[in-house]
Amino acid sequence: MCAHKQAQAQAQAQAQAQAQAQAQAQAQAQAQAQAQAQAQAQAQAQAEPIHHSHLPRCN
């Protein structure tokens, strides 16, 4: 009976490890999405001054 309980415990541990790995993968995907959004925002911010550069400057 002990071996059966050990097998159950191992199966549970594996399931937990898989769940953790999935959670980490999701967190990484979210971090990548955030990084992409930041990169897009930076690209837009860099593109915007070009539109304003042809306006007359007040010196």
C-alpha cells in the first residue's frame, strides 16, 4: 500500500510541476506581450516628433 501512496504523491507532484511550468510560460508570454507593447509605444513616440519638426520653432 505504501508504494501505491508514493505513486499517487509522485503523480500529484508531477501535476503541480506541470501547472507551475504552464504558469511560468503564461507569465513569459505576458512579459513578451508587454515588451512588444512598449516597443510599439516607443516607435510611435519616436515617429511623432517627425510630424512636429516641420512646424516653425520659436527661438
